[in-house]
Amino acid sequence: MEDALTQNAHYADLSARISGGSKHTKYYFSLGYLDDQGAYICSGFKRYTLRTNITSDLRDWLQVGLNVSGTHSIQNYPKQDDTALGNVVLAARSLPSFYPVYERDPDTGAYVTKDGDRIYDYGKYRKSSYNGYNFAQSMYYDKNEIKRDAASIRGFVQVTPIKGLSYKMSLNIDYNSKFTHDYSNPTYGKEPLVGSVSKRNDRTTGMTFNNVVNWEHTFKKLHAIRLMAGQEYYEYNTSNFVGSRTGVISDGYFEPDAASTLTGFNGGSDQYKLLSYFGSAEYSYDQRYFLSGSVRTDGSSRFHPDNRWGTFWSFGGSWKINQEAFMEEAANSWLSNLSLRASYGAQGNDNVGYYAYQGLYDIGSFLGESSLHAARLATPDLSWETNLNFNVGLDFGFLNNRISGTIEYFTRASKDLLFKLDLVPSTGFSSKDENIGKLKNYGWEFTVNAIPVLTRDWTWRLSVNATTYKNKIVSLPTETMWQGSKKWVEGGSLYDFWLYEWAGVNPETGDAQWAYYDADGTRHVTDNYANLTSDKKVKSGSSLPKLSGGFQSDLTWKDLTLSTLFSYAIGGKIYNNDITMLMRVNGGNGDSMSKELLNRWTPENTDTDVPRLTQDGTSKFTSSSTRWLYDRSFLRLKTVTLNYNLPKNWLNPLTLKDVSVFMQAENLFTISKQQGLDPEQPINGMASFRYPAMKTISFGINVKL
């Protein structure tokens, strides 16, 4: 089935750019076209872009600028529901290979064709759980399309009345429209004899208005000062409506008018406003010592007027050690750069619902009459979340920067976290927004750049980076909070897995087993999953990798460059839902199963970690446990690029400045013990039928006139 649902896709990215100008006016214009055929059939993405900008010095003291851009895109996407019949990634893995995609002659086994094309099999001569439904063919009859239009206008006026003093006013307006059209055919799809069609329109506008004053001056060629003060107003408006119908009269009629029964029609609009005032000051002495500080106050419409405003600040400094007199000898020989820097500051976050502080009502019906019911509790005390960020780093360079890099330590302490707190059902509400708890994130980042080879014809550049990151829960409003497979406790991490411990298979009965521990540490083993309670779960590792990053190599010989980019992760865990689906020993009829089940327990095969097959649902083998945790370590070759710059003497007769041709391959290979589709998963470590990274090979040419 996977072969029938996937395709060898093509990818094209074309662009043209023109830039130029005079002494007082500069312009830029570009056009772009992207055609990315998806990895799955009936999917793809096309985008058309236009951008132009112009800046002009109307007077010595007056500069204006305008930037206009527009984008139109069409996306055809495959089904992505949470069922095997509604999700192409899930279907490719769960629909078994013995259900044929195409009809075969029952006597000869040859494919049945019509006009040279194979005929899709709908189970006409066999009964099955998927009778009358062919996932691959139905995708050609269905329609899942998103059309997007975006436009942006950005303009500014800058006045410089005297040297060092400037005032800049800017206005940015962004418009986005998204139109979604979904259609399931009534004949061959997952909704036989019914079919459905829905349309949704989302429209957003954003406006940002800035006023900024800058002043800078240098005294006695040693003291440099820069002051800035500004104001910003941001407004965001969004609206949407969606309608759906069922009972499509026939294939190929994609509009709602071709369906008989209205199943839904609703819409709404939201607004968000943010007003900010800010300022900063910077001072440097002899380009060796640097100090800076900033403060801003923000007012958000998402909070009650009494708690609307938050004030945030930062300060920092740096020291160029290599410019000190006592480092002169080293600086003149082998030391290119040695700088120490540090910063500390508070940053605000208002990422909650548009009207989070207000109590809201929903409109519904009761006994056939319209009614109102409370949908959300008012939270007038809700306020800004604050993140305190501290960074200290060392930048270095040796041998004329043939070797350079950075070492940085960072912390992020978050307090008054914006979070939905679960409520007991008796309140009539499932949750409410609150400022709760404290978190701390901290870690190290390393970057090393080197040029091992630098000759007339050869250059080899290397770059390596690594990050180690940890998370700690400092305080919570309750002793324990459960978030799926994660248990949040003070001193723990948001990313710690807490699961039932897998204890293998009972060699005598073939039943799955799990372990649990008494308060005194005594270990017990049970084959009854229903008797396990949450207090018997154990800390089972973290989804955070111990180390992650990448490394890049650029090898150049004359006009030919070979570049490679790798990404990696070491340590950490992934909970692999992709595998649990294939290992269901009591799964649905006709589902694909992993070949690991061939090693299931039988009276003749008792030394195995795969339990016996059951149909009564008592095994619970695929229920949540450490059995499905995998090491998320991987090494991936992200890109390989071979680029050739044509010699100048070839281009001179053609009056061309530069021409280069390239070949690029992406995601050529991945080394990983993880058995799912892709080891690069979200930070929470939950793998669940995500699109895998596609292998692509592309060719291109860049021409500069």
C-alpha cells in the first residue's frame, strides 16, 4: 500500500531578481515560483511570489522607503484524520499488503487493465473490513485544498535634523487569507453513499506602527554613547467562517450546493492589541568595554485593565580582552579575538487566549430552545508571564581566525507561567487560565569553526556546534500534575517520562507483564494491566537529548565546492506510537502488523518479549509502558551540495557577472536505532505518524547579470 500512496516527486524553485539605482535612490524587484510535488499522491504545493522595495534620499536629512510583497499559494494535502481510513501516513503503515491495490485476474494473477491503465480493486470478489474502499484510488476522487493569499506593505520616513540624531516612523500592514476546501466523494471514499463537502475561510490583518528616536555621539574618540526611545502599537484582527454539508449527489460535484444536508455553519472574529513604550542606552570605551541597558513596558488587551501592563528590562556588557595592552604580544602573533560577554534581563509573555481574563458564554440549544451556558471562568487576576534570561559567553579566535568559536552558558527562569489548570468536574468547567508555577531551563552551547586548509587552489572550512539543555520544575500549584505520559513534580522536568515498567513476557502463559514497586522498594510483577494505578508508574527517562547539534564541511578547489551538512542527537527518549500501532496483538481485523509478531510467544517459543496473540482485548500489550521507549539518538546527512562557478573568461563574452550551477541532495541517509518513520521528533518525544523527512535531489543554476 505504501508504494501505491507515495510517488517520486519533483521540485522546482525558480526566481529572478533585479536591483540597482542611483546615488540617492535604490530599488529591488524579484519574482519567484515554487512547485513542490508532495511525497504522497494527490499532494503538492505551488507558490508564486512578488517583492519590490525602494529607498530614496529626498533630502540630505530626509529618507523614505517602501517595501511591497505578495504571495499566492495552492496546497493539495492528503487526508490527515486520526484513523487508518483518513490519514495517508497511517494508512501507508496500517493497511496490509494482502489487500491488493489493483485488480488481478483470479486465474492468471495478471493485472486487469483498461486502455493500458491498471484498474483499482474495490474488493468486488472478496469480503473484508475495507470492502468497497480503496484508499489510493479514493484520493483521486477527493479534494483537499488550501489556497492562501498574503500581502505586505511596509513603509518608513526617517528624518535626521542634525548629525547623530534621527527620528524614524514606520508603518507595516500585513494581510493573509486562507481558503480551505475539503471534499469526500460519495462513491469510493470513506463516506459511501453520503459524501461530504466543507469550506472554510480565514482572514487576518495585522498593523504595526512605530516611532523611534535615536541619538549617538562619540567624545574624544574614546567614549561612544547611543540612546534610543520609542513607541509601538500593534493590532491584529482575525475572522473565519466554515460551512459543511453531507449527501453529495454524485462524484465530481465539489460545491456545497451539490449536497443535501447542512451539518454545520459557524464563524467568529477576534482582536488583539498591544501598546509598548521602550528605551535603551549603550556605552563603549575605546571599543574595548561595552555596557548596555534597556527597559520597556507593554500593555496587552488579553489581560484585565488592572493587570494589563508589564515592565521588562535587561542589561549587559562585554570586554574585548585581546585589545588590552597586556595581550598585545599575543594579539600580534596568534590571538585574533578574545571577548567575554554577559547579559541579564526580563522578558514578558502574554500567549493566552484573546479574551483570557473574561468569562465567556456559549450559545447552544436545550429541548429545542436556544440557550446560553457558561463556557469559561473569568480570571481578572491573570497577568504577564515573566522569563528571566541570563547569558554569559566567551568568543575566541586564533591564527587570524583560522580557528574561532564561542562557548556560552544560558539560563531561563520562568515565573507566573500562563497555564490552563484542570478543574474538578463539579465546577462545571474543565479548566481555567492561571499564573502558576516556576520553571528553569539551562544549558551550554558550543561552536567551533576552523579552516584546516587554505592555499591558492584549496580551501577547507569546518564548523561544529553542540547544545546541551536541561529543564527543571521549580514550583507547582499542586504536588503532582499529569500531562499524558509526563508527570510534573517539583524538582523534576516537563520532559520526564513516567510509565509502567515493562517486565517482558511470562514464559509459562505468554502474557504481557509489568513491574511495580512498594514504598520499601520491593519489586512485583503482574500480568493484569487493569490493576495498575498511576502511583505505580516509574520515572523512565527524558525526551530531551543529552547533546544535539550539527557539523558542516565546505571543501573548495578553484571554482568547485562540495558542502555537506549533518545533524545529530545523542541520548533522550522517544515514545513510539508508530510502532505500537503495528504491534497490536489484539488489533482490528485486516490491519498490518509488524514482522516482530512472528516472534510472538507460543508453547514452542517461550524465550521472547512478544506476548501471545489474543482477540479478547485482555493482553494490553500495546498499552502505555516503557516497552515503547526508544533511544532518540541519530545521525542524519541533511544536505550535500556540489556547486561550480563558471570561469570569468567564459562569461565576459556573454556580459554576465556570475553564473553557477549546482546539484543538491537532501536527507540521503539516517543512522538511528529508532524504528519509526523519523527520529527527528518534537521536543516532547511523542512520535505519532508525522511526515518523514523526504529524500530529494535537485539541480539548479544561478545567473547574475
